[in-house]
Amino acid sequence: MDNDQNKRNVGYTDEERRNRVDKDDVEFAQAYGTALPDNQVDRLKNRDDDVTGDKGRGLGITGLILSIIAFFIWPFILAPAGIIIGAISIRRGSSYGWWAVGIGLVALVFAVIAFPFRLIF
């Protein structure tokens, strides 16, 4: 490869050879450089936005699970925990948080109403 390049640069001064090599590199880059389509460029720029929408999802699902379990065991502990965790996930943008708060409230109300009957029977 060096022999081919030397043959092309015969008769030029050192500065002209450097300029010629630089031109060759630029032409190569222009000919073989690939550009991304617009939709991929937008996706790369906004890929962090997709991650931020799911920040509260795990907390929302955790609150939902706690609220559902509150129907069966420890309603006065698990229902408030599900409500609090659901509220935190709502602030982070998860719709599961609303479900956790709603089901937690229903479980808590049900436990308050059913608690006296558990003591009687």
C-alpha cells in the first residue's frame, strides 16, 4: 500500500503530499460515511424520555400487590403501606399507583367494617 501511495505522490512537495493525503481521507469519509435516518436520530435523542415514564411503575406494582394482599392478611398494616407506596408512584408518573391507592382504600374500609364482626363471630 505504501508503494502505491508513493507512486501517486511522485513529483509533489512534502506540503502538497500532506494536503493530497488529507483530501483523500476526506473523500473517503464522504463516500463511505453513513447517515442515520431521521426516525433513528430522534429515537436516540429521546431514549431517556422512555425510561423516565416507567420510573414509578415498580413502586406502583408493589403498592398494588400490598393493597391486594391487605384483603387477606394484616389489612391495617398492608393497606396503608399500599396507599403510601401508590401515592409515591403516582408522583413519579405511574398509573399503577392510582390502582394501588384505590384498592388499598377499599381494603381498609372493608377491614374497618368487617373488624367488629370478626370479634363477634
